[in-house]
Amino acid sequence: MIKTIRNALKIKDIRQRLLFTFIALIVIRLGSQLPVPGIDRTQIAGFLAQVTQLDFFNAITGGSFEQLSIFALSITPYITSSIIMQLLTIAIPKLEEMQKEGEEGRKKIASYTRYVTVILALVESTAMAIGFGGSGYLENYNFLTVAVVAISLTAGSAFLMWLGEKITDRGVGNGISIILLINIVSRIPSDVIGLFREFVFGASTVINGVIATVVILAVILGMVVFIVLLQDGERRIPVQYAKKVQGRKMVGGQTSNIPLKVNTAGVIPVIFAGSLLQTPIIVCRFLGIYPASGEGASFGQKILKIMNQSDWCNFSNFGEAKYTLGLLVYIALLIFFAYFYTSITFNPLEIANNMKKQGGFIPGIRPGRPTSDYLTKVLNSVIFIGAVGLTIVAVIPIIFSGLFGANVSFSGTSLIIIVGVILETMKQIESMMLVRHYKGFLND
């Protein structure tokens, strides 16, 4: 990776792209410190610090949400909008046709995605402003203050969406992903220092401190290596193209492959599963309803207790250990969403039909429906392996948090995003260097 960056810096065009990306990231971090006008930051920070369900959200916003800066929503409305548009593309035939139109169709869908992003950001920011105002966290709870807060948060999210697209066009690519990356990475140093302060410097003996250091480093490095293998792992299905005569020439006969990534759904299943369990708890907290157990707790509070990630794997108190049932629900949701999201983004029947039209076939498998059935069978086994790997990555930090109280904002989800974005960005830079090399060769 270091060698790739060093070689890239020697090329003027790529060097300018790297510089543009670096300046954009500085702007993002500076904007994360600008407060939204009309709020009481001290009270809001104190309230949000108690809501552990927002740790991941704080991580992907780089702490902006906890401070309620103008970038508090970050690019999460854009991510949600993109997912919604993907689902609608499957459900609405007109959008599906638009996607198949090529570059023009994709531009139209991208335009719709931006509009949906602004609408989502406006709805979320307005709800937040009203919620905080009703709880007494705004300096003056009136229409003007609510409007200022909502417009500021919406404008901040829209600006980040625009800046992410500029990084994609004029920077090193993957603009939205790079914004997520810098936000998460900005929180890691303080989290690592907190871990060492609690488990190493606060250890009762030197030996315990050394053991804690080895365990912390081994877990982090082990997870990073495992995620790299998970992200790069793929099953390649060989495809053979039949020879045919065009004019006086014989064409075809090439051999290719269909790469099926092991982690086909990426980090989406973790986000979906976590949001489905944690969002009701956040909403109930705003309404004054908290997870609770014991005789005085209502049935709803006990359900919230099961859904509360902070209460999972608490085996020090066996009376509370039963709430680890929520972890099993979380794992089941992870596997379900891995299959569900892959099913709407990968269509074996369409791929089989395209192969048949182009004269391609899988050796030993008949074209058409048999090919589709074979792809579905292989895909299901690959998805299961990826879902298990994704579950391991997501669950390990939860287990450590429950057993040892090691609460950090970066989790398995954050590490997947970090490793995935870095790998994709390195591939993007390498492809830029390769294209420039071929251009120079052709010009010569």
C-alpha cells in the first residue's frame, strides 16, 4: 500500500487528486466542529453520552452528532436514500428500465437519489429539532429556532453529499465511502487511548497490564486480517464462450469467470439489523421509556431490555444474562438481511439469460434455467459463508463489551468499513496508474 501511494505521488494528475481529497477531508473535520445555532451543546452532549445505542452513529459522523454540529447527520441520509432507490428499482418497472438505459438512466436515478436525500435530511433534522426542543435542549423553543436547526442540519448533509461526489469526480474516487472512513478513523485514537487507560494503565499488576495489551492488540489485528480475507474472498465460476463465425472470421472461444464475493452484501446487513433493534430504544428514550427488568418493569420495558445491545453477554450477573437472547435475534437478522439484500442486487436468472444471448455457458451446465439454478445454489452457499464471517466480526466486539465493559465507538461494522474503503481506494489508485501507463504507451 505504501509503495502504491509513493508511486502515485510521482504522477502529477494523481498527486493533484490526492491533494484535492486531503483538502476536502480537512474541510469535513473543520465543519464537524461548527455548532448548530440555537442549541445548548452542553446539555445535548450530556444526554447523548448516556444513549449507548448512538455509539455507532457517533462513530460514522466522527463525533459530529454527539456535538450536534452542522454535519451531525453526516451522509447517512444519502446512504439511506441510496438503499431506498435500490429497493424501488426492483419494485418499480419504470426505474428498472431507467437503470438499463445506460449512463443517462443512471444519471437520472442519481438525481432522484439526491432529491430523496434532501427530503430525508429535512425530515430527520426537523424531528430532531422538535424532540430536542421539547426536552429543553434548545435555547429558545419556537418556530424560528426549530427552522434554523432543521435548515442547518439539512444544509450540512447536502453539502457533504455534494463534496462526496466531488471527491469521486476530482479526487481518488469513492467519495461517500471516504467521508465515512475519515469520520470513523477520527474517533479511533481516543477510543484506543481509553481502552489502554482502563485495562492497561489501570491494571492491578504489571503482568495483568501486559496481558491486556497483548489481548487488545491481538483482537484488533486479528479482526483486521479476518476482514481483509472476508472482503477479498470470492468464488469464481468459469464461463466459456462458444466459437461462432462472423463474416470470414471465427470469433469467440474465450474463457472468463463470474466472481461472486464472499461478503456479497457488504456492511448493509449489520446496519439493517442494528438499526431494527436499536431504533425503537432510541425513540422510547426520547419518550421517557427506558429498558428495565425486575418486578416493577412493564412487558414493553423488558422487550427493550432484550433489544438493548448494552445488556448482551453480561454474564457477571446471571439474572441479566437471559437478555443475551437479543444477541441471538441479532445474529438471525444478520443472516436474513445478508440473503435479502443479495437477492435484490444479484439476479441469477438475468445473468443466465445474458450469458445465453452472448453464447456463454458454464462447463457442464446447460444454458438457461439450469444455469440460473446452478448460480442460485452456489450463491446461497457463498452468502452463508459470508454471513457467518460477518456475524463473527460483528459479534466479537459485543462479547468483549458485555464481558469486560470495553465500550468503544468503533465496532466490527466500523472496521469492515475502514478495511473495505482502504482496499477499494488502493485499487482505484492502481487503476488510475494503469490507465495512465497505457495512455503513455499508446501516445509513444
